[in-house]
Amino acid sequence: MNAFHGIALHPDTAAFLARPQRMLIGGEWVEAVSGATLPVVDPASGEVFCRVPAGESADIDRAVAAARRAFESGDWPRARPVDRERLLLKLADLLEAHAQEFAELEAIDNGKPVTIARHVDVALAVDFVRYMAGWATKLDGSTMELSVPLVRDREFFGFTRREPVGVVGAIIPWNFPLLMAVWKVAPALAAGCTMILKPAEDTPLTALRLGELAQQAGYPAGVLNVVTGLGHTAGAALAGHPGIEKVAFTGSTEVGKLVGKAAMENMTRVSLELGGKSPVIVLDDVDPAVAAAGAAQAIFFNQGQVCTAGSRLYVHRSRFDAVVDHLAEIASGMKMGPGIDPATQIGPLVSKVQQTRVLDYVQSGFAEGARAAAGGAAGEGPGCFVRPTVLVDVHEDMRVVREEIFGPVVVAQAFDDLDDIARRANDTPYGLAASIWSNDLSRVHRLIPKIKAGTVWVNCHNIIENVMPFGGFKQSGIGREAGRAALELYTESKSVIMML
């Protein structure tokens, strides 16, 4: 396969797609125990272009055993912090060298525009691995002066140390397959853990290619294992496996609750980065064209398949009509097409299932009285396209306002004062992110503490920075990723008290 939708592929991409796909377990590329496979579908055409192993519980057992051996014996337990740092830096260099290949695989597998994949997904992944590499040599503890008042005739010395949590099971979503993989892999390996990576069944390819690069970088067998399979089989088996110490999950709140319950059966450590229904709040001092451009980026980036997508737009009543008109014009003018085409601005959704879900939400909005200022329908052709959609005439009780749609659909409403908008912005079970658009920093600073969200952006949206912890309030998750906080997810703190 040297071309896709008439677009020539990089030779490395074509070579990867031409070879049979296997899972990485214990340093070996293997088929599923059952021999079953899963189709990999091009969301721009609906055609199957590849197959991967359909891993199940037996394959998870093999991968956990391999990760356990690597954690408890062999070279990995003896690897010094600087060795872990160097391996991650080498992995980042390899990823950067294959950036175009990874971008094309993401565009083909997920449907996202290849230009976005190259300059956002892959670029952020490379930077994140390098950032986390530095933490391998900076995990430290503290020394403490102890009182021990009950034993006054002896001296005591106390200190704490950070140790790897052990074997990690990572379950990642389909919206940012590579980036979400390295968000789990890099801190876990920096901390000295071993892991099993389970990619989403819709988008398994970049995880498998990442496994190849990890081998090329020199990671010992079993340190990183990649098992493909369905969520309710391989994913469920991993979440509830008694042989792991930690589950890291990114995905929907609904599935995250199931993962958390399965992990709790074994008291397995868990971090959950879940869904959102993020508000975009436009105050009355913002240029409507600027606000509309920001709102468009907040919701239409990655076809709206973003946990922090700005899917609820609140505009001060004095600016509402102008902002909505500008936003509708932007939405109507975006070029739709296959992700592999560099001219594409809006690619297909990841699957027919997701397309149907999003369109069902739009229809429910229409049934409850909403009106489309733009979009509101599927795109042309056999692919999983949904036109960028702006819904108005909505109210707080509608499903399109309350539930996460995970597509290029924004609901726009007017507001009158800060207290009113803070209440409405927080009227949701989610609390992942929000953005405020204003040049009045006094009002912005008064509003920020009132917003119940893990991230608040000001005059921007969907900006991710390696040093900043990322996670949500309420049902948007447990724990924080990125920054130093990420290392806390993959380490345990041990207290040591010595009597001298």
C-alpha cells in the first residue's frame, strides 16, 4: 500500500502497513492465543485496510507475566536512573525521526488531519517523552528529624524514598492514540515500572509501532508490552488483573467507572482521566471575531473528539448574535476530507459507531427545539463524517447541553452576569476544563476560582503544557497527568525509620 485516497505514503508507513501485525509480549511479536484478529477500518471510507490480533484474557496473562519477570529480575531492576533517562531520550529521538510515519498512521487509523497529527500529536509526544526522561534522575525523598517521644534514650533517623509502583496496566483511548500512549508509557518507564499497553481497538497501529521503537531503543524484553484487543475482553482483563499494581486509564466516564470498580477488587492503584463538557465563556469586552475563532478551535479541533472540547459556548448577551454568526461562518467554510489529505481541516469521526452517536445527539437536540446555525448533518460519502455543527435555541435541560457528545457539535447560549455564568458553567457532573475570553483581568480573576475545573484557560483553549498537571474535578477523573504530578501516579512513597 503506497498510497491512500490518492495521497502517496511515506515509505516507512507503507512498509509498516505491508507487514503482518502482531502483539509485543515479553520481547516477542506474537499472535493472539486464540488466533483471532480484529479489522482496522479507514474511517474516511469505511474499508478494512489492516488486521491486528484480538487479544483476550489469556494474552493479558502472558503480558502481565512478562512484565512481572522484567520488573523483578533481569536488567530492568538494576537499571540506574541515568540509564532510564537515556533510553527515554533515545525513544524520543526515534519517534522524532519517524514523525511523518506516525502522523500518517494516525491520520489513516483515526481520521484526524495529517497536518494536525504531525505538528500537534507527534510533536507533543516527542516533547513529552523528553520532558519525562529528565524526571528519571530527579525522583527523590526527604530526610527528617524524628522525635519518638516514647523512646528518649535512643536516637532515630528517618527518611522517605520514592519507589516504582510495579507492573502497570495502561488503557488508552482512540482520540489521541500516540499522545495518550506516551502520557502513560513515559512516566511509568521513567519511574522504573514495567507495563502492558492496551490501545483502543479502533486505533491500535501507533501503539504497535511505538513498541517496535522501544525495542530498537534497547528496552529489555517485557518492560513494555503491547496487547491489542477489545475493551470488554482485553481491557477488562487488564483492569481487573491481580498481577498488576496500577491501572492508568483515559476514556469516557462511563467506562472509567467500570475500570475503577474492577481495579478496586484487588486494591490496585488507579488513575482515571475521563470525560468533560467544557464551557467556553465569552465576556462582553471581546471582539466577536476573535471569540468565534477561539470557540471554533475549542470545539472543532480533532473533530470535537477531545475530552476538553469546548462544547458549551456561553456568550454575553450583548455579543451573542455576532459571535454565533462568525462561528457559523467558520463552521460552514471548513474543508472536510480524509485525514491523509494535507488540505483537510475536518476529517471523519473515528468510526460509524461514533458518527451515529453524534448524529443521534444532534437529532435529539432538534426534537427538543434546538436549531442549527451551521451543520447538523452527516457529510457526504461513505466515510464517518459529521459537519461542524453550531446549535442555538437550546436550554440547560437538553441532552446536547448536559451530556458529552464527543464530536464537532457546540451548543451556544447567552448569559447576563458573572454569578449567573459561574453557576451555569458548573451545572454539570464534569469538571475537566473551561476557558474564559476577556481582556478584563479583574473580572477574569474573580471568575477563575468559581469555575470547578482542573484546567482554566484564559483567551485560549486546548493548550497542553508538559509542566502543568492535567486532570479533572468531579466525574472528570482521579489523579493528575503531566508535570511532576504524573510521577506520583507511578511511584509509592516508603517511610524508613532507623534506630541508631
